[in-house]
Amino acid sequence: MLKTLKNACIITTVTGLTALRARADDQTTTGTRTTTGTTGYGTTTESTSTEHSGFLADHSAKSFIKEAYKDNQMEVDMAGVGLAKAQNAELKSFCQQLQQDHSKANQELQPIAQKYGVAEEPSKHEHAVNKFEKETAGAEFDKKFTTEMLRDHQKDINKFEKAAAKLQETDVKQYAETMLPKLREHLQKAEQIARAVGVDQSTISSIMSKTSAVGGTVDTTESQVGSGTVGKTEKGAGAQQLQPDTTTAPK
């Protein structure tokens, strides 16, 4: 009788250990973490992979919010210098627009920053601001300043496009998407003024080439009649125009 009970205990123990091992292996495979609490409080199972992914997404959103705030403040500060020193009337007007638009952009960003626990920090781009404060007003100032505005907005657009495409947080993503049309408008205006104040075309082209087609990529569509091409239509902001027919359709 005792021998039978011993065998039963051994079999039960081995079976229990095997089940525990199988459960542990299964948890390792699926990437979960199990925590057993005090009796009566049950067992909590979390997905470590999901938790890690969520942490990275939240970190990316916070980093973007910090950068967006600094960039907006930088534009406001730079525009102030431009208003004080620019000679070109169109450039002065542009600086006023920059101050208004980027101040408003930071106001709209404040509630999002508070939601994600991001503290608003002073702009750390003082070097660029100080550099232009020391520049002498005149035609050369206008050229250098407008070139800087081109570079700043080219970088901002690429940054905001990346955020709009990759961030998971809906409100942060929407903020980036909402800002992009205004940033593209600023870039186009800066390009226009750069030509007006005499910035070298090669410099302008070099900066603009680093930005995707303003307003989106350019798609070319052809409508055909028989084997002849009637016309080409280019789609996308900044490239919306009909190309004249250069091909004669067969008679």
C-alpha cells in the first residue's frame, strides 16, 4: 500500500514539473511575462514585446514634440531679427508671417506637450540667432537670412513628414500633418524671396533638391487616343499644369 502511494506521489510530481516547464517555454516563445500575486488576487500576464513597442512609440512622440517646440521658437526668434534688419520689404512681411504662424503653432502644441508630459524648453538655437544679430543690415544680410530660412524650412518639412508617416499617436501625428501645408507655404515663399534678393540659383536648387516635391510627389498621367498622346497632366502642389501636345496623332 505504501509503495503504491509513493509511486503515485512521484508520478504527480513529475507531471506537475513537466506542465510548469511547458508553460514557461510557451511564455518565452510568445514574449509574455507572468506575475503571480497573493492568493485570491490571481495571475497577471503582460506582453513584454507590446510594452517595449509602446515605450519606443511614446519616446518617439515625445522627441518630436520637443523638437517641434524648439524649431517653432527658433523661427519666431529668427523672424524677430529679420524684422529688425531686413531691407527687402517682401522679406520683412515674410518675417511677420513667420512670427505669427510659428507662435500659433506652439500654442497649438502646448496641450499635446502637456498630455505627454513634455516640458517646454527655451530654444537652444541661440548661435544662429546671435550670428544674424551681429550681421550688418543690407543686401548681403537679406541674402544670408533668406538662405537660412530656406534651409530651416527644408529640414522642418522632412522632419514633419517623417513624424506624420511613422508616429502612432493620433494627436501628435495629426499635428504634424496639419503643420505641413504651412511649412511648405513658407518654403515656397522663402524660395521666391531668395530669388528676389539675389541668392544664387545653384544655392537655391541645392537646398530645394533635399526636399520632396512641395505638396507631394509629382505624378505624370497620359491620356491617349489611338497611339498618339493627347497631353500630360502633372499632379501635386507646385506642379499642377497641363503640358501642351507635342505629338501629332496619326490621321
